[in-house]
Amino acid sequence: MSATAVPPPPSSPSVPTPSTGSSVEATPGTRRVLGQLVRLEARRHLRSPLLWLALPVCAWWVWELGRQPWSGAWYQALPNTFTPLLVVVSVLVARSFHRERAPYAETAPVGQDVRATARLLGTWPVVALIAVATAAGATWLRRTGGVDLGDEPGRTLHAHFTLPELLQPLCLVVLAVALGAVVGRRLPALAGGVLVLALFWLFVGGLSWAFQSAEVTSFSVVQTQPVKVGVGPLDSDPTAFPDTWLLSAPGEYQAYWGRLVVSAALAFWHDLWLLALATVAAACSYDGRPRWRGVALGVTVAALAVVMQLRVIP
Amino acid sequence: MTPFAAGAAVVPVVRSVSWWPLVGVGTLVLTATGFADATLEGVAAGRFGLLGSAGVVSAAVSAAVDPAEELLDPLPLASRLRQGMRQASQLVVALVVALVALEVTGAGGGGGLLALAVVAVSLTLVVPARLVRPAAGVPLAWVALDLFVGPRFEALAAWREHPWAVATAGVALAVLVHHLLDRLPGGLR
């Protein structure tokens, strides 16, 4: 009886070997695992009651804005209404990344970079949710003719957000994801991390009006427009200003006549600033070379974005 | 357990506490209140102080969660007593930071914060483990709701206007929850 050669096993899908290296190995198996992990994370986020609790809170906040008597309430405060959702997104992502700290994560069949990438990409449903909400809001404003802005005699009832302003909520949710990632991955106590994230978003989102002065707005997180430029003292004749100007009348918090300027360029560079911050934060949730590359890229773009904001601010 | 044993356990229990949450939240709060003090005035700055001090108190109460608790099981000390020691040690520091934040920003409400701390600690001592973190968040959640939706729901101002009543009601609620959970079959705790 002759010994026959044992045929090789049928080609099986390549299974990625356990790896703790810092590079994402782009084998077909790794891509398949990445896809599965992304779907798993996405399902987990969508099943969270916190996410669905935040939506009616945001809607209530928007509805409450409609009851505000002051001109420009919608235009100036609408970006703040995403704050509850941003808190929840950060917390969900922090919970997800905190699982990386469990000892059994080291025995997973793919490296931590693949897992981190999957956790980040798995947030696509919440990003899509914000995109849909923003698009729906913009469409609704187009159909209803816009919102009021400015004080008589320089006032309009048909103000619309510029495209970079509409993109700000998307950039904010990307930042919320990145901050959740770095806090969940790097802080040892999740309870403390959640509190840090909640406080951060309440400060920069809920109290965003405190960060809108000309000196600070370039470094703010939630930026609200228009920018106010002083054009005359308290006793100025407002009818002497050009008809095309939107005006802000003197009041309890302002002892001068101001001109309201909406700057799409400022909003664009601010969006880039947010994405740069998100890059730095997301990079810090990785180990090794990707981290330092991401930090270097993020810091460079952030510096450019700040300089450009300071140049274009009215 | 003798008072001597309890006293001897204070140091190892306090050493087992993770101080990072309090340090992280405290740094954020002091930075924010410093910014508010430099750039804002009156009620506007006070909002930063109130929110920040509530966050610090919540961070201290969240010391109820300790991953190293099992290591201290050999101590002749009840789990709840250890939890109380951890929270008390952090609350001492947290209340100092909170009072600084309130003082710097000119906001009142120190008594109210103390009442919310009592409520949160009482709840964390009696609720099931999975609800301890949400219970620790009560001070921050209540103050945030009061700041952002308070004008619509005046009852939310109770923590500022009637701190004694809030603290008493919180302790009574905790006692009630404790008795209800003990009577329920199936070991909800």
C-alpha cells in the first residue's frame, strides 16, 4: 500500500492571527472581521435607549427655541440643541472603547488597531442620524422661508444657514465620537470619564454663548453666528446705517449698536478646526505610530484652522 | 466589628480609591470656572460655577464604584461601610473644590449641593449595582436640568430653595428603596 500524499485542505478563508501590533493588516480576513465588528458596534449603538432618549430632548429644546421672544433665537441657538445627543454619543463611544481595557481584549483574533477602527466606524448610524436631522431641518427652513435675525431697522425674516454652518453638527458629532474614544480608552474609571464628557459638552454646548466673543470664538467648540461688530455708540441713529446691514440694538447686555455678520469662511475654518481636534483625539485612542501621525496631522491642521479663523473673522 | 477595626481599615480603603475621576473632573471645573470668572459676570459666570460644582460632587459620589473592592473583602468591614468611607474621603476634597468654584463665580447654592450629595450617597448605598453610576450622577443631572429647563419646571429649583427638605426626602426615598428591595423575591440587589 503506497502512501498517498495528503491533499492540502481546501482553501479556507485566511484567519488573521492574534496581533497586538500597531498596523492594520489589510488582509481579506481582516477586512471581513472589521466589517463584522463595525456591524456589531453599529447595532449596539442603535439599541441603546440613551440614544433614543436624547432625540426627544433635542426636539424639545428646538421647540422651546420657537417660544423665545428675542429676534435671532433660532439662528443663534439652534446649534446648541444638539448638545444632549453629543453627550450621549460621547458616552456610548466611551463605553465601547472602555471594553478595550478589559484583560480579555488582548486575546482577540485581531489587533487593537483593527478593533479601534471598527469601534470608530461603528458609529456611522449616529453620524447618519445627525446628517439626516440637519438636512431635514435645512429643507424645512427653505420651505418655510427661513428665520428672523437682527433688530429693526436692520432685520430679516428670511435668514438661512450657510453650508459650512450646516456642516457644523456633523463635525461636532465626529468630535463627540473621537472624545468618547480617547476618554474610554485612556481613563481607568468609566464613571469619571462619563462625568468629564457630560460636563465638557454641557459647558461648551449648553453654555456656548459664553465662548462667542471675537477673541474666543476661534477656539470654541460650538460656534454660533452671526458675529457682532460694533458700529456705533448707544445714541447712534440706526437709520443712518446702510440698508443691507443686519443690526443688533443696544440692550441689557450691550451698550452699543452692532452689525451682525454671517461669515461662511469663518464657519468653514471652524469646521476644519473641529475635525482637526477630532483627529488628535481619535489618534490618541490608538497605540504606536498611527497615534503620533494622527496627532501631528491634527495639530498642524488645527493651527492652520485657528490662524485662518483669526484672519477671516469680521 | 469594633471601632478600632473600622479605624484601622480607613487607610487601606482610602488608598484603594481611584482619584483620577475626581482629579479629571476637578481640573476641568476649575479651568472652566477660571475662564468664566475672567470673561463673564454675574449670573452668567454663576452658571459655570453651579454646573461645575455639581459635576465635582457627582465625581466624588461615583467613588461608590471600586473595581478593587473584592480585594478588600478579607477586611472585617461591611461592604457598605467601605463604600461610605470611599465616598466620604472624596467628598471632603470635592466639597472644597465645589465651594471654590461657587465662590470664584459668585454663585450661591452651597447648602443645596450638600443636600444633593446626601441624596446621591443615600441612593448609591441602597440601589442595585447597575444603578449606582446613574445614582451618582443625580447632582449633575439635577443641576443641569435646573439650569437648562428650570424656567419651565419651577420644582427643579427645590435643591436651591429647600435643601433640607430635599436631603430629608432623599434619605427617606433611600430607606424606602432599601426596604422594598429586601422584600422583593429573586434578589434584585
